Amino acid sequence: MNSDGTAGEAADDADGEARALAYDALKAFEGRPAAQAGTGKDPVNEPMIRHWCEAMGDTHPAYTGADPIAPPTMMQAWTMGGLSGHEGRSDGYDELLTLLDGAGYTSVVATDCEQEYARALRPGDEITFDAVIESVSERKTTRLGTGHFVTTRMDIRAGGELAGTHRFRILKYAPARSKPKGKRPRPVINRDNAGFWEGVAAHRLLIQRCGGCGELRFPWLPGCNACGSPEWHTVEASGEGTVYSYVVMHHPPFPAFDPPYAVGLVELAEGVRIISNVIGVPYDKVRIGMPVRLDFQRMDEELELPLFRGLDGGAGVRADMGFTPSETAEAEAVSVAAEERAGEQLPVLEVPITRTLIVAGAIASRDYQDVHHDAELAKAKGSPDVFMNILTTNGLVGRYITDRFGPTAVLRKVAIRLGAPNYPGDTMTLSGRVETVATGPDGETSTVRVVGANGIGRHVTGTVTVTLPPGGAA
Amino acid sequence: MSVRTRDSLGGKAAIVGIGATEFSKDSGRSELKLAVEAVRAALDDAGLSAADVDGLVTFTMDTSPEITVAQAAGIGELSFFSRVHYGGGAACATVQQAALAVAAGVAEVVVCYRAFNERSGRRFGSGVQRREPSAEGAALGWSLPFGLLTPASWVAMAARRYLHTYGLTPDAFGHVAVTDRKYAATNPAAYFHGKPITLADHAASRWIVEPLRLLDCCQETDGGQAVVVTSVERARDLPHPPAVLTAAAQGAGRAQEQMTGFYRHDLTGLPEMSVVARQLWRTSGLAPSDVDVGILYDHFTPFVLMQLEEFGFCAPGEAAGFVAEERLPINTHGGQLGEAYLHGMNGVAEAVRQIRGTSVNQIPGAARTLVTAGTGVPTSGLILASDG
């Protein structure tokens, strides 16, 4: 896996690392059960709910108190085998995975998760589930490697009653041969500018101020262009700035960079400009005027750089999210108030991606895959570090929506697709835009398009359906 | 000071010879050999011999020293040799240096040359990933760790701001590309001879560095170009009509950088070219309407637009329309996008051909040409005119 690997599909272009399998043999698995009469290892219970909510930072009141419900996005966690492994998984699914393993498609990554919730789960509910292999794709080459997408659909029941359905897509793949990644070009440091880089090492962005006329200057020079004075001292930049101009690099490629990538010219609040990278915003969403804030990031053992993080998606982003409003069958039911809400941009949520969050989210979702907690093994599998599992992302997306829609919000459906992985040290900025709003007997139901951007691209894109019951003001 | 006053160089010297190698993607010979061939071709064109030459001028970026070119070209003693810095910004300045030497009597016949295997050898477009910690290296060093590594990327930063300021789209740059390639299509010496393009071709070409597309970027070339400068008096005895140096200027702006001038002014113009323009107009006593042909340095299309604005051919933000309406013939050899990338020296040669009346895309009655050198760097410019 390369550091900004996305699991999006690309045209078939076999890299020869894994043996091609007859597609008919794979296709034959479609329709076969993936799990039969599975049972949850534990009934729905308050401790697991609490652990989940703590990991996700989810404080929705419905998940605590006298009659709590389980966070809907936790649904799959109740079916997980945990450390002791799966029970109830069918021969068919194991056969398919063994076949793919044997042909060299040894790695696995979850790419899509689509959940629809029929009824809330409450402590004491006994979980049973059945799953079917819905589809196996032809061989695809992605940035991660070459392999097959396997989609399963699971029905989850509580006390025999359908509680929800869960469609899950994984990529079983042979990792792309990872090229040794070059290091970024070094800064050119000499006696005139060493103080700037000493400041960077101490996480301070230092601007020179002329001792003669007081003019601020950047880049660093031993004298003032305004008055010629050789006297100067430094002032620390506040770290606030805006994008003054930017470019998107496509060609030629350089070893340390994966085009396309954006380079910005940032005008600091103090008035001087500096070249840097705009992070936390996809390369194609950087805009002139976008507010940014200083962040220091380590590139390798020797190099730390001052970078700038796009704030609240940026004004420019709001105007151009690239979303197409979806058609709504309930158009006639849209109330005036609801009409006003469609198109609304939700305030963003910034989630620092700590190692603790990644591990806590994995454990709370009972996902013990080593790539989510063991950095050494993750590296051995070609990943630069541990990375967040899809269930945690799902939980964070759910939390984002209920946070924004308030204490009465009820999640109906969460469908997400993963892209650039969430590695420790990054920050994911979740943004959302209300696409449609319809009023029905249950209340006001909104569909929200959600994007979670991190430093290397879009981590998650998805759509959430959420209902506010009548009288339940947001 | 010529930044503020009219200078006295105008009318003292002329370009009397031009010579070039073929323009190719792989010359198959050394840069020195290309330089020597170009110098000898220019002397032949001038009706002069190696024995007449007592001065040589080139670029600091050139790898062939004056003494080695002299040695291999049959040139003897030199009383004047000089090199001009700042990449393509040197082009017109080499001629200015030669004229200064001739006007001062330091030399009688000076050849200016530039030759390289820029396509088959060191390609500028492949970018820069490290620099020595000199003052010059440190200036570029602020951009390198962030991946701003190529000439196209340095130009694109200003180009983006230009589009933003004037509410334009990247299609605005297409008019320059189409114009250059139109002239190249009818120039047998041009690499893109017979290959005109349309605005649609431009808009469909792939991104190199947004907002620059492939067809906004000049080609890369192997080749050599030389021009011969002598006094106007001596020029009158030579075979071709002289291209008289009416005015010549260098220019650097306040807080000037080489390609990385991101920290000053509003990024929508070329202040160093403004310095050149003011000197050329002041010294020549001419105005934009007096120019018959403009040979404007075109490594990247956006800076052609900014040059037109700095010289006052049109108002800021209006150059794309100016080019589209063909209100001034520009880059009649096909420019560096269409003919060859010779660091601007092939443009000087085209300006001479227009004065002589021998361009393949001759503008009838052309009597005054404006030529400019590299943009985004300290630069230079010339106004050439027919004698009398």
C-alpha cells in the first residue's frame, strides 16, 4: 500500500504479482451464503456501548441513561468474532477467501459499508445474522494493488426480528509492488536563513522584522529591502493565513510526491507570504482566499515542515463542493422550512487521528486485524503505519451527523466508501451538506452528503439518512 | 541612471548577421559544436570572417566558454567577453552588452551566442530537487520541500493569481498558443512546421501544472543560435540591411527573484519587464503603436499576456483579447512554443529577419520590432529598426 493509496476501482491492468483466476469460478460463489445462523457472542450490552461511545467521542443522549439504545453504526460490531474468531461463517465464504489467498491475493481492505437500520438495538437483545455473497468482481487494479472486490449482504436480527441490513465490500488483493518512496527535497539552509529552520524545529514560524524601519520580511535575508538596515529580530507568526495563490502539480512526477498535489502560496495574517502545502483539503478543492492555519508535520527522520491546514472546508469549498443534488421522489412533500434546509452546509468536525483513536475504535468494534493496532505488522504488509478501520470511520460519520442534528436525531441509513487511509498524526475534517429534506409521518428526513478529508486526500465519502421526529427540533 | 533617464546607446550598433543550427530533439553533437556552428553561420550571414571578431558574449548558463568557442571557431584574440546571468533573461542583454562594447570602442565585431542540448541533455522541464546553500540556492530553496520544483510550477503560481484577479479561465492562455503555432505551421525551420492547433486542442491538452496545460508550455530543443553585432557605420558596408539597435535595456524589479517572485506585489504582472519597457520607450521615443512586430518571450503563455500589458499594448487583464484579435503580429517565427526553445535567441534572429524583410511570415513594411527576453527573471529587451 502506498501512503495515499485509495481503494477506488481502476481499469483492469494486471501487474502479474498474483495468479489470474478464472472469473467463472469466482462468479460461482455469488449467491452462496457467507454466514448462516450466526449468533452474536454477546447480547447487546451497556459496557460495549459505552466503550464504543468513548472511542468515537459520541455523546448522543440516546446511547446512555435509563433506556439506552446502541449506536446504530455499531450494528456490525455485535456480529464480530473478536479475538477468538468467527463462528457461523459458512464454508462458501472461507472457500472463496482461501481461493483468493492461494492465488496471491493475500491482503484485505474494507472499501464500502452500507447499513440500513430497521429498528434500534437495546441491551439484552440477542443477535443472530445471516449473510450472502452478493457479488465478486472481475479482477481490478487499484492503487493498493490488484484483486477482486467481494460484496456481502448481512441481515441482522434481534430476537428474530429484522434489526437492519449491512452491505459490506472488501478488496482482496495482491499489494502493488511498493516503490521505495523518495524523500522530499531538503530545504536549502545557510547562515542567512538557519534561524527560520531552528524555529521550525521548535514549532515556531519566525518572520524577520527590520530593526531599522520595522518592516516584516519573508524570505529571510540579512538586510532590509525597504531601508537597507542590517538589524533585525524575529516575530512569531500567529499561524493564521489565507491562500493567496496555488497550483496543482501533475507532471513530471517526483519520487517524494504523488501527483496531482497542490502547492499553495499562503499569505500570513502578518502580511508576508510563504510557499507551503495546503493539507486537510483535497488537491482539487484548494481555492484562493481559503483560510488556513499553520501545522507542523514530520516528513521523515530529518525533515519537519510548516504546512497549512484548510479551515472549515474553506469558503471556496462551500461554493464548489462538486456535489450534484440528487433527485427526490418526495419532492412534493418538502415543506418550506425543509426547502430552506436543503443545500445547507453543516459545520465541520475536525477529528485528530491519534494512534489511540485508531486502536480504541478497532477494539470497540471488536476488529483485531493487526493493521489497526500493530505498527510493525502493518509496515510488514506495506502500510506506512496502522490505519483506521472502516467501522470506526462509520461510527465517526454517524456521530458527526447526530452531533449536528441534535439529541432527537435517529440514524436511518449510513453508506460510506473509503479512500485515502487515516494514519496516526493526521486530522480528518468531516463536512456535510444537506442534499434533500422530506417531511413524512416519522418527521423530517434528510439525506446528507458527507466527506471526510485528511492530509492525503478524501478518507471517506458517503450519504447518511437521518430523521428528526415530529416536534424534535434540531 | 538609465532606469530614470534616456540612454545614449540607441543608434550606435546594429545586428548584421544571424545564424543557427537546425532545431531538433537530439542534435547528436556537443553543445560546444552547436555553439561553434551557430557562430560561424552568423558570421557567414554577416559577410564577415572569424578574423573580424574581437568580442564574444553568451549566457552564464551556457556551457561553452567564450575562449573555447573562439578556439574552435578560428577566432583569435578577444578584447571583450562577457556573460549575462538569469537564464533566458539574458537573451536581449547579450546584444546590449555587445552594443555597449561597440559603442565604447572596446570591440568592433561581437558575436552573441547560445547553444545547448536542452532536450537530449539537461532538460529544464525535469525540475530541480536540490541546490547548494548559496544565496541563489537559498532563494529557490524556500519552494523545494513543498514540491514546487519546475519552471512551469513557478509560472503557474502567478498565472493562477492573474486568472483570479481578472476573472478569467485557463482558456485565456490558449490564444497565445494558437497564434504561435499558426506561424510555426508555415515556418520550415520550426519543429511544429505544418502542425497548427486550435483553441479546442489547447483546452483539451493535459494539465502540466494547473492552470497550465501542455500547450501553454514551450517545447524543449537542441540547437544553437548566434547573432553578430557591429557599429551602424560598418553595418552599412555589409550584405544585409542592418537591424539597428534603437534601444536596449535590462531590468530587475524591487525585491526581484528568479522565477520565485511570489513575495512581492500582486503577482499579476512582470515588474522587471516594466523596468525594461520604460527604458525602451524613453530611449527610443516610440510608443506601442509604433511597433510593427512583437517577439515576446514565450516559455509559458501567461507571461506573454503580462508582457503585452507591461509594455502598454493593452490594459491589465485585457491581453488575451488583444492577442485573439491579432492587433499586433507576435512571434512570427512560431515562438518558442512553435519554432524552438533557444532561450530567446531565436526570437532576436526573427526580429532581424522582419527588419530585413526575409521572414517566412513577413509582416509587410515592418520597420520596427520589439524583442524581449526571459520572463519571471531579471530580463532584457530590444527595439530594432531599419536604418534611416
